[in-house]
Amino acid sequence: MYAPRMSDAVFEPWFSRWRLVADGKAFETKLGNRLLPVRSEGVPAILKIAASEEERKGAALMSWYAGEGAAKVLAHEDPAILLERCDGARSLAAMARDGRDDEATRILCATAALLHASRDRPLPKTLVPLPIWFRQLAPAAALHGGVFVKSDVAARALLAEPRDLVVLHGDFHHDNVLDGGERGWLAIDPKGLIGERHFEFANIVRNPDVATALAPGRLQRQAQIVSDEAGLEYARLLKWILAYAGVGAVWSMESGHDPKAGMQIAEIAAAELQV
């Protein structure tokens, strides 16, 4: 049985409660979440301790997915969640960087379809309405002008007349869809939103890294693939990309990071839209 180090004491209550055995070293995400590879009755799993309310809402959505397009939840008691471990060798980010970008995008679209499928159970009470996600954009547009204004105009128009409402993962990209082996590609780390389906795909073109995202013609090509695979309106998807890249740049500024990449993606989308 696992004997936690002082730095890992946060995991201790869950070892006796869920009969866990350590199976690797603890690590921490950039958002402060603590994770530890474990085994649950011999099954490889990940024990995650959420560091924020946002992460706790995501855990509630993971439970709601019930392993359909997402990693299975083996146990959940706030702030801890025990997930099946997705440790297959394949990586969508690596595929996108190594000449298989189109294939990675199609896999993401297929995974999103599983996540967006209707389920015969009540929606999580923790879902955040999509307009809340964009609340920092208008003040930034008023303060900074430029492409932020274009992003804000797009966001306002889209949010005023939403279409095709679904439960949204909210942070859907290459590194949040993992190789689950025989179970296929599985999503992790949702934010837990509700809103228009187009929004879910806007983050794909901003990932897996800046160099890939800003390659000439890449945004337009991947947006067209997403439009075809997911049955979305191309121009409307571009508007969501413009809006999301803008608010993403705002988040970067507020967290002390360089917003340049997000602003550049927004400019590419705006140019394609001719706005």
C-alpha cells in the first residue's frame, strides 16, 4: 500500500477510501491540479485532485460522459476523481506535427461527435453558459481596440443567436484527447460548458502549438476539414475561431503570457472572413 510523501499528503485520504496502490510519480499541471498514477484493483488509473472550481465542474462532466468518448470515471468525490489511464503510445499533437495534421483533425471531429451525442440522463447542474466564457472580451476590445474589436463583434453576434446547443467540453484540442488503446481516442479535462456546437471546434486550429497553428494556409485547411467532417457552416466556424482566438488572447494577457499568437490567429480568421 502506498505511503505518501509529505508533498503527496493531498492523495492520502483517497488511498484507503478507494483501495488504491501508487503506480508512478505524482505530478502537477500548470493549473495546479495534482495527479498520481495508481492502480485500482489492478487496473491502471489516474488520481486527480482538482485545484479550482473550474476543474471541479469539469470532473462533474466527466462523470456525465460515462466513458462515451471520454476516459471512464472509476470514482468521483469532490475534489478527487479517479480516471481510467489512457497511456497509449499515439499522440494527436505528434500526428499534427509529423505530416498527419488532417488525420488528427478528423479524429478530433469523430471524438467530438461522441461527446456531443444526446444522453438519456439529466444534464450536470454545473454547466456554464457559453456567454460567461466571453465576458472579458468586450472590456478588452474597448481598451485595446484592433483585432479585439473584430473578435468582440463576432462573439456578440454569435452569442445573440446560438444554434445547435449541446453540452460542450470547452477545452477541446489535441492534448486533451488521448490514446485509450482498445477503447480508442478518449477526451479528458473538460471545462463543462453549454452552448453552440460550432464553438467546440474553434480551439482545434489554435493547437497543438504556435508554429503549427500559424503555418501558412493551415487554419483555412483545418477549418474546412472540420466543417466537412462535423457538418458545420464554414463561415460560421471562422467567426467562432475569430471570437475564441480573441478571448484566448485576453486570457493570455491576464495571466501574464504573450497574447501575440492568439491575436495572429484572430487576424487570419478575420482576413478569411474579409472583416
